[in-house]
Amino acid sequence: MANQLEKLRKENNVLDRQLSKENNAIITDMVCYLRSSDLCDYDIEIIRKELTGMALETQLRNEKFDDVIGDDYKSLCNELMKNGRTKTLYEKTLTLLYILVYGVGTLYLVEILFSSTIINIFKLGQFTMPITSGFLISSLLAVVIAFGVYGYFTRNSFEFSKHNRKTQIVFIIGFTAAWAVVMLTKVFMGKNTIISINCIYPIVFLAIAFVLLKTLEDQYVNNLFKTYN
């Protein structure tokens, strides 16, 4: 069975295309803010579908969406957060591991493609790759920064939409400083080799981990879907 969460998300994406520019912006901000909470992902998509349906109805009546839900979108979202189903520890763990495997895998492939490893593979047939302290530390920092950016952006989605200058400045300064640290770490510690490995082994391990976590996530979501029916 297909992942019911992905199916619902695709249905919502189709409905989104029917929204006016103004209503689409409102719902996007609301959904983005909801993602900053511990709400179950399936619940968020259900809320998204309900909000989209309400917005489409107001469009047919030539009314404003604000007339139905009010103009304090953040307060409404906070109420929805209180009443929705929160993620279980199992779901949080799956999500965290899934993101980590995906993120580390992406960074690892980038490291292969933009280092001498890729040249050695094609020219010399050698798959040996040096793992440096710079790569390990910068990868760890990159993952932490990615989580931080996601959290900051989702928590402040309404402020970003309103072009709140303070929020934007804090984000730009913080993001620039953080990535500067990552790049400097990569540059100055890039030659400190800890171990050399066959670059294929981590790829195989990460691929297996990715498939396993995706399978577990699909099973969990589909079992959760049954409780809504």
C-alpha cells in the first residue's frame, strides 16, 4: 500500500493550485507555522485540506478568507496545535533518523563528487576515500544548522511573510555566520585524515538505512491512517 501521508499531500498540492494568490499565501504561512509544532504530520495535512476547502468555498462566494477564520492566523494555529494529535516518540525518532540519513548521505555524495576521490575512481579505479576531521565536523555542523534554519523559519513564518525586518536580519546574519564556520572548519581541518575507507561501503549502508526507515515510516503512517477511519 502506498504511503497515505504522501497520497494526502499530493491531493492537497492539487487543491492548492485552485487557490487565489492571497489565500495560497495565507494557508502556506499557516501550514509552515504548524510544522514548527509536534503535531502529527498526517494531522497537519488534514488541517491543510480543511483550510484549503474552506478557502475555495469563500472564493466561490466571492468572499474573503478572513471573514471565515478571522485575521489572527497565528492564534488559530495555536488552537489547532492544542487540539491536534502530537507525534509519538517513535514517530519523532523515525523522522529524525530519516532526515539524518538523507542529510548525511547528501553531504557524503557531495564530498565524493567535489574531491579527488571521484578522479581516482574514474582514472585509477581506486575507491579509497580519506575521511578527515574537517569533513566530519563540518557535516555535523551542517546538519545542526539545517535543523536550526528549519525551526527558525517555521516558527517565524508569519513574520517572514510580513517582511519583518528584524526577523529577516537575524536570519541572514545567523545563517551567514553559521555557514562561514562550516566552510572554515572544512578548509582548515580538511587535510587532517582520520581514516581511509572504501567509499562504496558508506553508500551501501546509507542506502539500506534509507530504505529501511522509509519502509518503517510507510508502515507507521498506513497504520495511523486506519485510526482515522
